[in-house]
Amino acid sequence: MIPATVPRLFVDSLPCAAVFFFVFFFTGSFFWATRFTKGTSSSPELLSLGAFVNFLFIVASGSSSELSPEDSAYLTTTNKTYKYLRSIMSTPDRSIQQCVGPDLENIEVMRNHSVLFRAECKRLIQDTDKACKRMQNDDNKQLDQRVRDIQFLKKELELKLEEIILEIDVLIEMKRVPPERLHDEVDRELLRERGVIEGVASLLHSVAEQITEQIRLNRSIKYHLEQDLKEKFAAQCIDNSCALMTTHSTNNQQRPKNTQTLLQSFTVTPEQWENISDINMAKAEQQQVNSLSLRAMVESLLEQTLADMQKQFQATTETFQLNVQEIKSAKGLMEDQLAKILSEFASEQRTREDLQVAVSDSEHVLSLAQARLVLRRQRPGKEQLREAASNSEEQQRALVRCQLELQENIERKGSSLYIDEVICAQHREPIIIHNF
């Protein structure tokens, strides 16, 4: 598969250029050998060379839409070079046809034309090589640019994906009705509590690593002390046995043959022997001091973190309770207003019913009243006044709107109260901060 970004001329020109050079030199050599050996005036080799150059020019011109101005100029120059070579090579051909015998002047002219021909061939080879390298470099640059563009777009897509994931998580966490999703004091206290707990956890993790390292050091010095005690105990047993030995008991034991070897095996001097135990005891005392200081620091740290977490927990709990009281108070006020609205609505309903009863009792004047209403509606706009009797239905509709709004607000407050007083309280009840 050939990438779409690679120019068509570059892909096609690589095999064509190789064939072109081979045919070019082969045809030129064969042409001059034929002319000097046979002396004929026909030049089919030159015609073959011209056909091949024209074919290469036509193939390259087929993708002229993809060529740069430099490549187009190079192809045009190549075609002109071929025409020039053909013209200079055709001149001595006509001279040879007119000569019957050897003509030194014509031979000299032919030799000069041959030199020019070879020079043009070399120049053509160099130009072709430069053009191929230039096109290859351009293709490499375009491919590198495409790779960088793809990497940039990939990073942008990854960033957008992370933002969308965070937005989805935030929307999932926000379960309340939009008017009740407030960044109130409860949210701020919860964020502070989370920060305190995370800081304490990080600090305790660091302290745990220090304790682990101190335990390792204590175990190391414990191992060295045990080894020293073991060696001291073995030496004590041997020395006790030596102390109990007498001159009579040594006769039954086998004496060492070479006492010099035993003396040379002693590699520790008395001073070094004393220093070994001193060094081990000094290291043990140092590690003990380090352990005591670390333990004191840990106890102080645990007390401080306990106080901080209890303080923040208490502050968050008080904020929750205060928020619950505020929601209850607001809900109570709304319920009182709703009761008043319902009472007023019932009064308006009774008033309307009374009016309807009065209208039905006065059916004999209903036609008169309707005629008067129709007539009064024909008054100019500024003269159409609203009397108390005509405002009864509109006041009732306004009361219904107030009732619906209050019911909606009460439902929202009830939902918020359920979340803070029931759900959050259930989550916070199991939290117990123990004394260390």
C-alpha cells in the first residue's frame, strides 16, 4: 500500500529513472558504435531514445496537478535537452552522408558533439538525482507533519474525553432539584472535612513508613545483639570448661599438634573484642532513643489529628443541624401560607358560588344583565373598567397559581429536608472517631 500523501511522480519516477539511465547509456553507446563502425546515416537508436524520453515526459505530465513548479520546470528542461541532443547529433549524420572518404574535419566535429553529448548526459543525471532527493525530502516532511497533526488531535480528544467524564460524574452526584442545588455552608464544611481526613490519611501513611523503617532497624540491632550474646555464651562455656581443667585431666585429652596454627587463627585483639560489644550496645541505645522519640512524635501526632477530625466533624454536624432547622422553618412558613391560600381560595369559591346563586335567582334580569355586559364591552378601551364582580374569576386564578407555587416549593424543601436529615444523617451516624 502506498500512502496517499506520497506524490505520484515520486513513486513512478524511481523505477522509470533507473530504466531511463540504463536505456539512455546503452542506446548512446550502441548508437556511436554503430555510427563509427558502419558509417550509415540511419539512427534508430536516437529515435528509440527520443521515444523513451517523450514517454517519461508524458507519464510525468499526467500527474501535473500534483507536481511542484520546480518539478514541472525540470521535466520541461529534460525534454528540451533531448531535442538539443537530437539536433546536434543529426548534423554530423548529414555530413557523413555527403562524404565519400574519410574527412578529418567531420570527425573532429563529431568528437566535439560527443563531448557535448556526454556533458549533457552527466548534467541530466545530476538534475534527475537532485529532483528525486528533493521530492523524497518533501514527502518525508509532509508525512512528519501529518504524524504531528494526528498526535495533536489525539491529545485534544483525550482532554475532551476527560472533561466529559468529569462532567458526567458531577451530574451524577447532583441529585437534587436545580433550585435546591446550592453551594451552601454545609457543602463548604463537607469539603473541609474531606480535606482534613485526606491530610490525616496522608500524614499517617508517612508516619507508618517511618515506623516500618524503625522496626527494621530495631530488628537489625536485635539480630546483632543476639549473635553477640550467642557468641559470648559459647565463649563462656568454653572458658568455664577450661577453668575446670587440671593437669590430670589434660592427659586424657588429645593435644594439638601445631600450637602456632591455633595462635594465628586468633583474628580479634582484646581491644577489638571489647569494642564489638560496646558498638552493639551503642547502636542499640541509639535505636532505642530513636524509637522513643518516634513513638512520642506519633502519639502527639495522633492526638493532634484526632482533635482536628473531631473538631471538623463537630462543625459539620452543627452545620447540618442548622441547615435542617432553616429548611424546617422555611417549610413551616410555606405550609402556613399554603393554609391561608387554601382558606382564601375556599372563601373565593364560596363567594363565586353565592354570585352564581344570586344570578340564578335573578334569571328574569339575566337577559338584561347580559345585554348590558355586551353593550358595556363595546365601550372604548380606556372606558372598560373592571368592577369587583368581574374580578372574582381572575382573583381565583391568581390564588390557584399561588397555591401551585407554594406546593412546589414545599415539595422541594421536603426533598432537601429528607436528604439532609435522613440520608446524610444515616451516612454520618456510623462515623466514630476513637481515641488512640
